[in-house]
Amino acid sequence: MSSILILDTIVLTISEIGPISLVENGKAAGNGMRRSSKNPASTIREFLNSRNFKPGDRIPTQAELSTILSVSVRSLREGLNILVRQGMLAPRGRAGTFVASPKEHSVVEPIKWYFEANEVNEVDLITARAILEAAIVKEVCTRRTTKDLLLLQHWVEAQSEKGIPAEQEIEYDKKFHLQLIGSAHNKVFEIVGNVILLQFELLYRRNLYPDQDIIRVRDHQQILDAVFERDAPQACRMTETHIMRSLKLRAPEVPGGKAAPGVG
């Protein structure tokens, strides 16, 4: 499966579960909603989407929703609580419950929890990130601006400083990649980027974050140079190579007694 096809699939998935597009509140009612066999959260979300509620709109009361959706109040509350935890709804006491403004963490945090709860292995994380980020970089070469280049150079130089704490170096590394993805100027890519860059935190927690900062900085500069030249093939190859180095973290020593290099 090509990297573009995989990226398109994830973009489609996030567009389907992501920020709900929401209109005039309560008019929503009516008797047009059939009882759904889906879980309560999905039923409520489907109802809100079908009635075009927007961020800031107050949704119908629990009693009203229970009648509209033919769902018990108990099940309805469970569904509302799920949507609140997902960041889609915001309760405001006696004022009611309102549609929340979409936040990136609404998508990222549940996926982060899924990665951790299921102990997704680092090989899968790194491979997925390499494929997706390389595909995004192709778009970066077309859409990047002079400001983007300056910001990327800033993070390369910050990461090059000697004597910075490991935590700071990791943060600079992450900032470089987030800026790289952001240079595509596509909001969906930014969400995808935040998801795939969860790899940083997970590898660090598992004591697998590589410490070859010189190689990492060199790679970043080469990626930046290719993006500057709008050389998409080279930028994509360099991005994928850079990320896939991490798979050599546990590789056996190569001839000469030196371990294979790894970067983040």
C-alpha cells in the first residue's frame, strides 16, 4: 500500500470522527430520529451532526434528548459523559451542555491512551511515522514559505547547542518535526502529525529514545536543505531514512565494534 493511500485513509478516518460540525440548537428536535442500535455516544453525535449544531450551541436537555432519541436517561448520560471526555461537549452547570470548540487533544489523547493501553510496539510506531511524515513532507516542499524555513532553521540551531539537557533536546527535536509538518499548511496534517509524534513520548518513557544528537541534527539540516530546494524526492527519502534509523536502536554491533546509529 502506498504512503499516499495510507495517509488518505487516516485523513478520511479523522475527518469522520473529528470535530463535529454543528446550527441552530434545540430546533433540532422533531420526531425524525429513529431509535439507533449504536452506543449512546454515537447516537448523540449522529443526532448533533444531522442537526448541524455548531461550537457554542446549547444542546437539548437530557429529558428532551431521551425523548428525541428514544434512549433511556441512564444510557443517555453515559453517552454524554463519553462525549464530554472526548472534548466534544462542555457542561456548564445550570446553563446546560454546549458543543465545545474542537481541540487537537480531543483526537490525540484518546489515541495516546490506546497506544499505551495496548502497548503498541515501537517498530509499528516508528514505521507508521516514517511512512506518514515522509508523505506529508512531499506537500511541504510545495507549500512551505520563507517563514517556515526560518522557523525550521531556528529549531535546528537550537538543537545544535552544546550542553542542553536531554529533555530540552527532545523538545527541540519534537518542535522541528511539528514545524516541518505544519509547513504543509493543512490542518488535517497537523492533527495527524500530533498523533504520529506521540512516538517521542512513548520511546522516551520506554528508555528507547536514542542519544545520537549529532546524527539527528545533521539529518534535520539535510531535510531542511531539501525542503529549501523544493526537492520533494530527496526530502521524502531523507525524512524516512532519518526516522527509520530508530529501528537500529537494538541492532547488534556492526563490524568494528560500533553500534548502528539511531535517531528520533
